[in-house]
Amino acid sequence: MTAIKHALQRDIFTPNDERLLGIVNVCKAGKKKKNCFLCATVTTERPVQVKVVKVKKSDKGDFYKRQQTWELRDLTEVDAKDASKENPEFDLHFEKVYRWVASSTAEKNSFISCIWKLNQRYLRKKVEFVNVSSQLLEELPKAEESVPSGESQSVAGGDEDALDDYQELSTREEQDIEGMMEMCEYAVSNAEAFAEQLSRELQVLDGANIQSIMASEKQVNILMQLLDEALGEVDTIEGKLSSYEEMLQSVKEQMDQISQSNRLIQISNTNNVKLLDEIQFLVNYMDLSKGHVRALQEGDLTSPKGIEACINASEALSQCMNVALRPGHGKLMAVTQQQLLFAELRDTFARRLTNHLNNVFVHQGHDQSSTLSQHTAEMSLPKHSPLHRDLLRYSKLMEWLKNTHREKYEGLSRTYVDYMSRLYEREIKDFFEVAKIKMAGTTKEAKGKFGLHGSSGKLTGSTSSLNKLTVQGANSRRSQSSSLLDMGNMSASDLDVADRTKFDKIFEQVLSELEPLCLAEQDFISKFFKLQQHPTVTPPLAQPETEDTDGGTQSRIPPQAEHRQSLSSEKDLVRLMMNKIFQSIETELNSLIALGDKIDSFNSLYMLVKMSHHVWTAENVDPASYLSTTLGNVLVTVKRNFDKCISGQIRQMEEVKISKKSKVGILLFVAGFEEFAELAETIFRVAERRGDLDKAYVKLIRAVFVNVEKVANESQKTPRDVVMMENFHHIFSTLSRLKISCLEAERREAKHKYTDHLQSYVINSLGQPLEKLNHFFEGVEARVAQGVREEEVSYQLAFNKQELRKVIKEYPGKEVKKGLDNLYKKVDKHLCEEESLLQVVWHSMQDEFIRQYKHFEDLIGRCYPGSGITMEFTIGDMLEYFSSIAQSH
């Protein structure tokens, strides 16, 4: 170990101006045994720095290298693991814990002792030495005695002792030594002579000191005498101080008694102030004026002044009852009596208020002065705003009742709902009966159409009875207007348009009357019964502390979750009350919708637009309102009727039959689709949403396409191409005029079908007007296709020039004109007058005939060049034939 220490000092620490003072051979705990050395070093220059260095033998050679360095000031704890048993393990706590196992316990103890001494000498830092023997830290470790002398010296060694004994000279000592050596020039060359001289001078100094001491003996005696006198004076002063202390002790006792009495007086004053404060608190917050008591017991609940006085009194009573009592107040007899008085006043006033409002509700339900007979002419519902205005004066009292007497509050709400539901049921039923009569016509018209008897202008009875009376008239009118087929026959019916317009106005008036009625009632319910419809963000109120059974206090602060839950339940309560009050609205609306659908199935278009608009308006006002929910439910019924109407039209298209003896012309359901589209576009012009109409358009137009082809295939009198051409031309014209965006693809398809069947009809009808000539040139084209050169065709026996001239002579202009005239008459018989396609077809035939003529001329020019052979008529002659034939007819 000594050799290793010297080698480390020489190779590693001396070049860095460091001295090695302690070393221990270690390896890391719990890992593969890789030995290294922990070295304790100090720098040779000031300020001294103390370090712990980890040195490891290099893998590539037989030399050592510095691997890691820690400052001793960063060391916080040294853990020797066990102070009583020999254990080579120890931990050093720097920025993290390093666990080591020494080669022997002695080396570990020696290294820890070295660390302790370096800390004490240079750092004076509080490093915790855990599980280390106190003897090891207080004196030189005895463990060194048990270590062999060689190892002990190598570990802690002479350098450590030299470090303890060595003290550097001060500057003045250095100067004195230098001056002494200058006085003795031989001090360096002859050290013994210099030492003897120093010894002699020291003896001279000692002798002088002894003489000085002996000379000062007299002065010492004088000093001792003075000290004795001083001690005497001190005793005298101490006696006086003792007498003063006894006097002050009596004064102190008197002052203590005065202080105690002052403290008791102060406590008494403090208690009196607190008692006065408590009494003032109870008087201020738990005293109800006589005027408030009188208002609660006898206040007039019919006059505005009396209601205002009752409101103020109820608010004052609530403040008194809800005051946050301090601990112990509940045990006072006066407080208990006052609380009983408040409870009695609360119950009395709640009973008076409940009885009064019950009477108001009952009177309103039984004696409604505004009856429907006053509103029959203009078909309007009675307004309840005066009642609402009168009742809203009690809204604050209802809020007080809700917070204090929940049972009476709920009883009042049930009474209101019960009586108002009866009132509204009568009014709404009468209102809808009048609306149904107006839908079926005036009273006299209803008698004439539906066989009603009696002189009364008002139709009475239940809704079902009205439906029975109107079904007969509805059925008679459905035969005129319920299908697309019939619309084709009555498109010019002014009566039908007027009836639909009247129905639209009546239905709009019904919805316009119901909407403000429901909104006003819902707004009144929320205000009168203090039910919040729209949740508002309000800070939670701190509730007063109440005394529990153990005399302590407990805090009642409702969580925000309960606040949100109460808001949701109040919205549900508003919806429930509205459902009970207006329970007949949805039924009556569905009945009215069913009647309108029976009168004319196309009324569902008007109802769909109006209902969608009102639902959209109601959702914008309040999506969760009763009106929005009810109208939404009714809208589902209207959409279902609309879909049923479309399905009915499609079914009637599929069941259509045509006459076998007359020409087809424009099919009734095609004309009906045109009028349906015109009507729908007029109705949906201002609609917010037209998705349902677009879907219906697509279904109808596809059905029209399919059934047009079906009829065309079944037609015997009219050619298939004519049926397809005329009807798809009509469809194309309709879609182009109305510009329905969702049917743009169908418009292009209709045009394509019209064009294709026009061309097909022209070709099939025109046929081969120059039949023999056409057969001749087909043979010429066949020879050319077989490989015969065009200029050599005239040498073929069957296609020589003589045969061509013979064929051409068979078609003089007179015969051609006669054939075209017969063709015109044939086309005129096939086409219908409504669509006016005769001239279009005739012009297309002219173009096709000219195309064939030019084709023949081209073949003569290419296959019979220089022959001079031409047709018996020219293109000009053909144009004159077509024109004259068209003008003659």
C-alpha cells in the first residue's frame, strides 16, 4: 500500500500541486468487483482545497489515472453502516449516494478518520457521520494500532502527523529571524556557533526577567492592599443594594395587585362591549316592526298598496328568519320565542296568500268573460294578458312562498294548472272548430256541401264529430285535386287555387294565434312561479353557519352541481306545466292537419312550409320550449303526410292506363308534375329549408321517367318514339323554365332522351324515301367495302351507268313531293297539338332527307366520275317541296 501511495503521489497528485493524506482500496457494492482507490488530498497552495479523488488502474497499461473528483465541501453524510461490528461497507453522500466496500475494516476506519480530521481542520462544515464510533471521531483511531505498522504509516502516516504539528511562520517572525541572521553573518556557515549565541542571549533574557519580577514585589503588595480596600467597599455597596431590594420587593407586590385589578376591570369592560354587540345584533336583525306584523296578519292582497306592503313584510320576515345566528344564540329564550313568532307569522301569511290566489285561479277558470264567440269573426284566441298582468304583482310573494312553504307553493301550481288547462281546452277546441269550418267553407257553403242542418252559425260538438261532417265534402273534393293525374285536368281551375290559398291563410292564422299564446303563457309561468328557463351564471351564496347538536358550527354551502341540477329541474317543471295546460294543442293540430290532408292532399305542401317556418322560429327563441317541442312533433306528422302524398302520386302513376284507340299525347301525370312543381316552387319560394321537397322532386321525377317509358312501351296507337319524344320534351321544357337546381341532372337526361327519340322517330318515319336508289347505292358501298376501287364500280354489270340512270328515272320530283306529303300527314296524326312539335319534327326530316341526298350525290361523283348523271330534282327543289307542304297544311 505504501508503494502505491508513493506512486500515486508522484504520478497523479504532485503534478497538480496536491498532497495525498488518506487512501483506501474499495470496490462498488453489489456489482462486479472492480477495484479502485479513494484518495483524500489537499492542495499545497492557499486557499487550501480538500478533495476526494477516485483513482483507477488503466485497462491499457500499468499506470493509474484520475477517474472522478468530489469536493469535500459537497459531502453531506458518511455512513459506516455499523459502529459496533466490523463491516467493510460504507456510504459517501455527495450529490447522490455512493456505496463502497473497503478491502478491510481497518482501512475504512482510517479513511473515515482522515475525512473527519480534514473536515475539522479546513472546513468546519457539519458533515453527519452515521454509524461511526465516537472514539474514532474524538481521538486518533485506535484501529491504527491494530494495523501493521507499515500499512498504518501508509494510510494515515507521517504526513498526517506532520500536518498536525506544522505551523507556518508569521510575517513578523520571518522578519525577526532574517534580522537576527543578518546580525550574525556566520549563522548560515556555522550553525552551532549561531545556536550557542542564541542560547547565551536567551539566558541573559531569563536573568533580566527574574530581576524585573523581584523588583516589582513592592508594587505587588501595594496593589494587593488596594484590592482589599476595594473588596471592603464592594461589601458596603452590596449591603445597601440588599436593603433597596427589600424595599422594591414590597413596591413590586403592590404593583402586581394593581395590575391584577386593572386586568379584571379590562376583562369586564370587554365582556360588556361584546354583550352589548350581541344584544344590538339580535335587536337589529331579529326584530320585526309592528307595521310588517300587521301586513302579514291583515294586509290587503287585492290592492296594489296592500300587495306592496305584504311584499316588504314578507322580505323583512325572511331576513329575520334567515339571519345567521352566532354560536349560543339558539339557547337564548328570547331568541327561541322570537323564532316561534316568526314561524307563526310565516304560516299565517302563507295560508292567507294561498287561499287568495286559489280563489283567483278558480274564478278565472270558471268565469272567463272573454269567450270565443267574440273572436269568431276574425278567428282569434282570447288574450290572457290582463290576467297575467294582475297575477304578476304577486310574483315576489310566490318566490317567498317557494322558499318558505314548498308544499303550499306546489299546491298553488297544481291548482293553476288544473283550472287553466280547462279554460284553455275550451278555448282551443272552439278555436279549432271555427278553423275547420272556415277550411271547409263558410257556414252556408258547409251546409250545402256537407249537408249540415240548423240555423246556428257555430258548429258545436267534439272534434271527431266535425271530422265526420267534413269527410263527405273532403272526399268529393279529393276526386278533383288529390292526385297528379287530376291536376293535369284542372290546372286552370281558379276555384282550386282559391281554396288552397284560403287553406294556407287559415293554417297560418292558426299557427300565428297559437305561437304568441304559448310563448306568453310560458313566459308568465316562469316569471310568476319563479322558474328559470335560461340558466345564468351566479356565484354560490355562502349559507349561514348553524349550531349542531354538539354545540359546534357546521357550514352549509350548496355545491355548484346542486345549483345546476335545480336549474334543470325547474326547466323540466315549466315544460311539464305547459304540457298539462296545453295538452289538447297537439291533438287538435293533428286533427286539423288530417282534415286539410283529406280536403286536398297538396295542402301538405302548405302545411310543411308553414310548420317548418314556425318550428325554426320557435327553436331560435328557445330550443327547449314547449312550443318548439310540440310544433316539432306536429312537423313529424306533416312530413309523414307529405311523404304519403308523394307515395300516393307515384302509386297512381304506376297504375295509370291509356286508351288503345286514341293517341297518347302529353301524359296526365307529366302535366301534373309540371303543375305540382310550379305549385311547390311558389309555396317553397320563401321557405328556410327545402330538403324534403328536393327529395320528393327526385322521387317523383324518377317515377315520371320510369312510367313514361312504361306507357310508351304499352302504346299501340302512338309510336313509342313519339310518346317518349313529346313527354320528355315537355319535362325538359318544364325543368328549364322552373330552374330547379336539384333536378339539373334529370333536366339534362330529359333533353338527351328527347333528342334521341326525336332522331329515332325521324329516321324510322322517313325510312327510305328513295328506296330503289338507296338499295342501289348500298350495293355500290358493299362492292367498295369488298375491295373494288370506286372508279371501277361502273364496270360491274349490276351497277353500270345504264342501271343507275334507270333507277334515277323512277324518282322524278313529282313522285318525291307526293311521298313527302303523305309522310307529313302521317306525322301530323302521330303528334299532339299541345306540344307543337310538328314543325320541329318536319324540319328534322328535311335535314335528314337532304343528308341522304348529299350522300347519293357524293357516291355518284366518286364512283361514276365524268358520267354527267344527276338526280331528277335538286336540293332547292327539296326545300321548296318541304316548305310548300308545311304551308299547305
